[in-house]
Amino acid sequence: MSAPVIIPFAEGEARLDWLGLTRAITAGHDLPKAEIADTFLYRGKDTLLNRAAWIDGLGLAVKAATIFPGNGALGLPGVNGAVNLFSDVDGTLRAIVDFHLVTKWKTAGDSLLGALKLARPDSREILIVGAGTVARTLIAAYGAGFPEARFTVWNRSPAGAEALAAEVPGVVVATDLEAAVGAADIISCATMATAPVVLGDWLHPGQHLDLIGAYRPDMRETDDRALQRAKVFVDSFDTTLGHIGELKIPLAEGAITRDHILADYYQMDRFTRAPDDITVFKNGGGAHLDLMTSRYILDRWTA
């Protein structure tokens, strides 16, 4: 048995491309539906999160992440981890992949695939709401999928947006969020908001709204009005509807009904739009997408 390969961040990322990843995610959803499970262990404010997935014909992955909020005071990253990728044939360990590499590419690749399916192909104006690490990755991913796009960034703290714009050539800073939303073809939200940031009354026909940031039951980046006006899609019913406030809250309160969420990636043929539709995509992540992304990384590493 050969030893598992270890794939570090920089060396692994040098072999990847965004459109290749979207094709890998699409192919992964042509296989039998993933079995997924999450487990959490806690010690005060510290957390160990294990996310596991098994896709028949693709393999098994366990993504282990430690979240230690106090690390910042020590000059250390607050989140660390690795992805263990196992063979579907014999269960042997095939690779250990850098946690941050998998998370970075999974998150933005998920949203890029949604936009390629749901945004107008002639989209040119892309607004990024939020100016953190994910925002920088979204510019790279969306730039690959929409090569003629122009990027604007808005952040609750203007200094954060200005820092991003100084780092990434061509990015424009918006100070009026409502006006920036109105001027955009694609709006991608990557915030830590618990209350809606992008409001449905600001949207107009033809736009695509990508929602990434909310991951807890109490978090939302847009309001009921946006969901009611839009055709709504998710990456996975299993990891979004009952777990993330973006949809859990309006479903529980009756603002929308279950049949308002039209499809997930296992029904990709239903990802369609008319030119004047408003589309919303909720990026929920999930261990199955970590598995698909890790396998893509390993395939590129061994190619």
C-alpha cells in the first residue's frame, strides 16, 4: 500500500482552476447521493468539528476543524484542520489535504457554479458584500466564470473595503449599499450578519443574489421580501433548510413555503431562469462538497 500524499496549500492551489472545480462538483452530483454527518465537541469557547461524507464511486472524506477563538491573541490562526480523503474501493487513506485549501475552493466554487447556472450569461457588474477573506476568493472565482466582469465591494466598515480595493486592482469601493445593489447584475454576500443586509425591495428583474455568509440558525443576509420575489435554489436541501436561518426562519414563520425552494444540485436540470427572473442561491457548504473538492484537488495533484 502506497503512503498517502500530503497536499499543502500553495503547491496544491497552483494546480487548480475554478471552472475545472465547477465541472468536478457537477460530476459529483451525477453519482449516488452523499451520506453526510457532522459531529461537534466543545471545551469552553473551543470547538472540534468533524464533517464526514461518503459518495459511492467517489470516496470518503473527513474534514476535521479546530476553532480556537483565543488564538488571535497568540498570533495563531483561529481555525485549523485537515481533510482526510479515503479510497472508495478499499478504504485506505489516499491523501491529507490542507484544510484552508479545501475550504477556500469549496466555498467560492460552490457559489460560482450557482451563478453559472442562474445568473444572466451577460452579467458584467458584480457586487461583493463583505470584505473578508472569502470576498477576495470570490473575486478570483467570479472573474474566471465571468471574465469581463467589473467588481465593486461594500463593507460595513469602509476601511475593510478600501483595504481590499488597494489589494486587488480594478475593484471599486461602494459607500451606498442600496445604490450598489441596484447597479449590479450579481450580488454575492459573504458577511457574518445576523439580520438582513440586502433587502428585497432593492432588487430588480434579471439579478442574481448569492448568499454565503449565514451558517447558523440565527443568521440571515437577506429578508423575506427578497425570497418571495425570487426563484430560490440551494446547493443542498439537507444542509440548508432546517439548519440555516436564511431559510429556516422564513419557513418556520410562513413567509415562504417549502415548495418555494425549487431545486438543489441533485436536480441541476431545474436550475433555469427567464431573463427577467430574480434568482437567489443559498450556499450552505456541506461535507459532500468538501469531498468533491478534495477529490478534485487530489486528481489535479496526481495528474
